[in-house]
Amino acid sequence: YRCNCHLDGEPTGSDHDATFHLLDVDVIEPGTTASARVQPHYPDDWRVVETGSTFELREGPRVIGRAVVVELFPNDPAS
């Protein structure tokens, strides 16, 4: 799933593109939680993110979800 993400602490209007890959489920129902791996389209824009950071998933101005970072993976350009 591809959407815009608004990182906490950033000015309004500074959303970042990312692709979400759900883990262990195929669909997330409203009001439920799930694990996903997030692949930022421009990783340099996500340098402020650390374990425990939160961000919103958005479709235009509408917030469709909230995320908490539980683990970071190194950005390996060779992979």
C-alpha cells in the first residue's frame, strides 16, 4: 500500500511518500492494529525517525492510520 506519511514534529504540509508491506495479514480492518514494514521513497527525508517515533498515514488531508516505529533497518544501497 502506498500513501503519504506525516512525521510527528514536522510542519503541516510536509508529507513523505512510503510503501507499506503488511506482515502476517492481508487486510487491516478499521480500528485494528497490524505490523508492517515501511519503505520510504526518499529515505533521507526520514532521518528524524527513530525507534518510538510516531507518524500518520494520510490520503490527502484525511488521516487513515497512525504508526509507531518499533524497529529500524539500515538503509543499504547495495540491496
